[in-house]
Amino acid sequence: MEYRIEHDSMGEMRVPGDALWGAQTERSHENFPIGTERMPREIIRAFAVLKKAAACANVRLGRMPEEDAALIRQVADEISAGKLDENFPLVVWQTGSGTQTNMNVNEVIANRGNAIAGERRLHPNDSVNMSQSSNDTFPTAMHIAAVNAVTRDLLPAIDRLCATFCRLEDENVGVVKSGRTHLQDAVPIAFPQEISGWRGLLEGSREQLVASLAGLYRLALGGTAVGTGLNAPAGFADMVAGEVATLTGEPFVSDSNKFRALTGKDAMVFSHGAVKGLAANMMKIANDVRWLASGPRLGLGEITIPANEPGSSIMPGKVNPTQCEAVTMVAVQVMGNDAAIGFAASQGNFELNVFMPVIAYNYLQSVRLLADVIRSFDERCASGITANRERMDHNLHDSLMLVTCLNPSIGYENAAKVARKAFDEGNEPA
């Protein structure tokens, strides 16, 4: 492999000749050989948005030549399009402020921009990082990435599954079955009502997710190192937030308290709480579906779900509710991520939280996994649910809890005697 020499404030470093990163990225690459978890691509793309926005603001404020800003914008667009992905090799387990990822982006934009210009116009710190600090850019990238992940990936997945449940409700009008509480027989319920409960869980989670975006719309950019805005021109914070809002189509604003924005990560905690709530609801839905589909002969067997693959390496013909199992495993992972995010957010010391990469990684993993598994569950399980109407009807009329409708006529205790007599004699309560 051929190398070239790059330098930073600490001296010279050998960098792979075909890499766009520079000395600081290479130092991080060598100093943190920890794990396989790379900085999420969503964060890198969010950095591209904020670097483009910052360049626009710096031009408007008279800080940067338009020629330099044009180069930054062009490279930022290439990053957003995924054309330079191989130039972002850093792991999550680095400095807790995300400084090395910020510099990775700065170096790539500078080197690529200079290659486009055919001259060295851009400097990673003086040009690409103008009016910024890692301490305000990384939390800004976190918020942009989180909002984009929720609005562009997770909410559409929820909406599709809700639409599937709406269709199933319409297809099963008039189907009545036995309800169940405590895993025991309960009073009758219409199957569409049961499905509407699943849909309602999703709709409630959707409302909570949307509500949680309010805190994420507040951006730290403009606070620079400790929240005072040192080296950022007056008006930069509001102007760059407006540019980010224009670029993303989301109502981002400058956080009015930059000291809070740099050290507090409660907006991420709050939003991930809604993500965890969705995971809990998906766990419940998946468990209901696999209970109702259990059997096919010795379980409840009230619904049939698609058979996607063999379920056993030893038992021929066995089919398992694997999509439900994937949902429940993802739910468990999200709940674990929530604990990590909460602990990390509690560790802000003085003017900075230095657990930001792990917060970003866990948040984005949770959203990505949930969006993926909801789409998979919808396409490969929920959309193919069919009611076993004969089994439902049999179970309904075999339920002892039909006696509940007698309460107004003969009273609770007499109705209980009827149920006990029917159970003891093996008869239907009617």
C-alpha cells in the first residue's frame, strides 16, 4: 500500500495514499482499535448537512469566501449521497465528545474539496470547522440524525403496519371470539376489536414519537466549545439552524440555552423513551400473534400466519412464528439500549457530556432495528394473518365466561355457580 504524509498540530502521520482523511483521523484509527461498531452512517450524513449549513451561514456573515463554501457544499452533497462512505472508518469507542469523527468529516471535506479545486483552498479546522467546535457539532449531528431516522424510516414503517391492521379489521367484520385476560378465558370480543387494539398501540407510539421530536429540533450549533459561542459570529447560531431546517425540511431551531445543549442529553433520553415504548408495544403484539397462532393442533390455533421456512432441523413439517421471535428479540435489544442511553446521559460533567458516541449509536440502532423488524413483520407475518373462524366459534361457545351476561339477571354469585357446575360436569354454560 502506498502512503502519503499528512500533518496536524501534533506532527506528521502516514496516511493511506488513496484515503481522503488526514492525520487526526489516522491517529484515531490507530489509537482506538476497539470493537467492530463503526460510527453510524446516519451521523456522517448529518455532519454533511450541518457542514453545508455552516458554510452557507459563514458566507452570509462575511466570514468565508463563496468559492470555499461552494467546495464544502459540493463535497457535503457527495457525502450525503453515500459516495465517500469508505473514508469514514472510525469506531464508536473513541473520544466521548466525538471530536475525531468531526475531524474525520472536516479532513475528508477539505481534502476532497482541494482535489476538486486543484489547489489547497480548504483547511479542515480553519475552513470546514469555521465558527464550530466538536462540542457543538456532534450533539447537533445527533439530533439531525435522530430526527431523520424517526421521520424518514420509523414512522413510515409504523404507518404501513397500521394500514395492514386496518385491512384485517375490515376483512373480519362480524367475527366474534373469546377474549382472554390473565391467559384465562374472558368475555367475548370481536376479532376486529382485538386487532384495533394492536393498531391503537402503534398509533399511540406514533403520537409519542412525534411529540418527542420537539426536544430534538433544538440544535447546539453555535455554542462552540463550552456554550459561550466563542469564535462564532453574532447571528451564526440562528442562521445555521435555519439553513439546517431548509436543507432537511424539518423545523430545527437554535437551542436558546447552549450550556444545556452541550452537556444535557435528556432530549435523546426522552425520545428514546418513546422508541422503547414502541418496542414494548411491538413485543405485546408479537406475543399475541404467536399465542393466537400456537399449535397448529395443540395450541390456541385461532389464527394462521404465513409459513416462511422450516422451523426445526429434526421435526419434519414444523413451522415456527419466526417473525414474532425477531420482533421480540429486537424489543429486548432496544430496552437494553435505553438503559445504556440513560446511564450515558447522566454523565455530563461541567460543560460537556462525553458519552455522545454511545448515545448516538444506541439510539440509531434502536430506530433502525425497529423500522426493519416492523417492515419485516408486516410483510412476512401480519399481512398474511387469517382467522380460523371455526376454531374461534368453538372456543367462544365453549367458554365458561359466557355466564357473565347473566350477572344482571341472576347475580354474580349465582352466575358463578352456573360456571362451576358447567366446568365440573364438562358442559357448556348455556
